[in-house]
Amino acid sequence: MSFSGSNNRERGTDTTFSTRHTPPPLPPDAPAAGLPNSPRWQSPFRPTDRPIIVLYIFTRLGIWITAYSAGWLFVGDGTAHAPPSFMARWQQWDWSYFLAIARDGYFPAGHARDNREAFFPGFPFALRMVHTVLPSWIAAGLLISFAAGLVAVLALARIAQQYSTEDGVGNRAVLFFLLSPCAIFLAVGYSEALFLAFALPCWLAAKKGNWPLASGLACLATAVRINGLFLAAALLVLFLTSGKPRRYRNLLWLGLPVLPVAMYCWFLHSRTGDWMAWRHAEERGWYRQFHSPMQAWAHTWDNAFHHLQTTPYAWEFQLELAAAVVGIALFGLLLIRRDWPQATYIGLSLLALGTSYWYMSLPRSSLLWWPLWIVLATSSSRRPQIVTSYVCVAGPLLTILTIAFTSGRWAG
């Protein structure tokens, strides 16, 4: 009994002490006790990402449905009673090179040279890594592009939002991008989606002044495609023209994207004795010998309209010309706006593809021109009819090129 009373008195004393001296409760977002600076995990997604993810998934679904339908409607001479397998429809054109490199390497014993050196090792390396978990090569390629494409569209929306204070400009940039006539190449086992998954976050990091991260991502982008060097040049121009306080030691980081190209050239030289083996493979396989821009335009025009090619190839050369016009117009607009970094990237991209014997893969390369989607998105803020016009024109072209690709025809 006396023990209980003593305990009550102690509790009374404790109550008095706590009333006078206990600090107020911490707010919900305060750091944990004993860890004053402990970081909290934050999701990489934002509430505004949800409509972008939904749009991405449904545009993929549209492409898959089109590919499925094409397999039934465009088979041989029209007498087949069964379509090819769904997965077989994605094994077209450049996929065979990526698969051969991932499976057998660049110089397999007993195989004739097939110009596979023209393809940088980034995508084949990723393909081989995913294949260790996913037995199907084609499924592994599709998965890489699907995941990389999602990263790319989220980064594109964030970049676009930096160029406009209006809500929704990022969503519109993604809409223009995903309905691009050549958006089929974001859904297949090709390198465009993986390149953009590095290049767009790289540009976002550079705009925020995080040069080590931007340079590291540009290095990965260069391992996937030579366009990473154009991105590195644009980063340098952005660094020099940003108007923000600069630490010039960050210039050392900007040399990092050259490393994958140097290592790849060294590897090819060790096997072939040719420091420019990748370039010479491009020349042998795709007629990328140097010609003046006027010669390249003339050769493409002749093959588009002078009945030198069969009709499917002639139509594709017409598409090449249209893409060149769009690219030149975009480059001129960026110069007028004095957007020197993005103009550098677009200009070098056009120069690389516009000085071959003829234009080849310009429409597909337009996927990598992220300034185009930002220009369209910001312009549509003042002119909403741009969205309607673009959807009405680009949507049917995307359908046509999806059918062309999945049925084995050249699609850019």
C-alpha cells in the first residue's frame, strides 16, 4: 500500500515536470531523433507524371495493336492462312545487327564481315545484360526500349516545363514526341529510346548546373550512339553561354563523353588495324561517304521522284526530304532565338546525316531532336490549333510507318 502511494506521488511529480519542461511535439516532416540530418527517401515520380505515364502506356498499346493487325493483313501475297508470330514482327532491319553483336560479338570466328562495326556497343551490351534474366532476345530488346522510353518522356516533360511557365506544356511536348511519325522506333529493339534515356536527363542535369552528372550521362549516351558527341558539344556551348557563375574545373567533366568513342575506336583498331573502322563500315554498308549538302539533297530528290527506286523506297526518300526540311527549319528557328546550345546539337545532327551520298535515317533521327517537341509544345500555348493539326497529320503517318516496319519494309 505504501509502495503504491509512493508511486502515485512519483507520477504526480513527473506530471508536473513534463508540463513545464517537455518540448512541443515535432512536426511530421522533422528528421528522426538522434539523426538531425538524416535524408528522407523521395519518390522520383511527381503527381504530374501520372497523365504522362498513362499517355505513354496507351500509345504503346496502340502501336502493339497496329503491329498485331499488320501481321494479319500484310502477309506475303495474301494467300496465307496464319500470320507470323507476334514477336517475329519486331525482328526487322537493324535489329539483326544488335542481336548479332550481343550474341556473338563484333568479330565472331568463321563469320564474314557484315559491317556490324557501324553500331556502337551500348545497346548490344544492355541487350546481353537483360538477356541473362529474360531468355527471349526480342523480348529483352522490347523491354529495354519500353523502360528507356518511359524515362525519356518523363525527362522531356521536365525539360519542356523549364521553357514555359504555363501548366501542361510538358504534357504537350510528350504528346508531340509520342505521336511522331517515326515513334515506332521507340517501341522496337533499337537504340533510340536508350540514347534518349541518357541524353534527356543529361540535358536536364546540365540546365540545373550539375555538370558531373550531366557529363556522366552524356558518356553513357555516347556509348549508345555517336550522337552523344553532338550532345557533348551542346553541353560545352551551354556551359559557356549559361550566364551563371562557372567553375572552370567542370570543363574537365565535359571531356568525359569522348571516352567511349576513344575506347571503341581503340578496340576496333586492335582487331582491324583501322582507327576509323566504324566510319568505314558506315560507308560500305550505308553509302555514308562525304558529299556536299547540295549533292546529298540532289541524290535524295532523284531517288524520291525520278523513278530510280521501287515505289516503297521512293516514298521513304520523300519522307527523308520532308524530315530534312523540318530539321533545317528547326535549326534556323533556334538560331533566330539565339538558343546556341540546342542549335549546336541540331546543326551537328543535320551535318552528320546531310553530307552522305543521300539522306538515310533522317526521319528516325528526328526522334532525337528534343528541341523540336519543345518548340511545338511552347508554340501551341498561343496557337491551340497546332495540337489538332499535328495529331491529324502525324497520327496516320505513325500508323503507316508502324505497318511498314512490322511487315518488313524500310521505315526510315
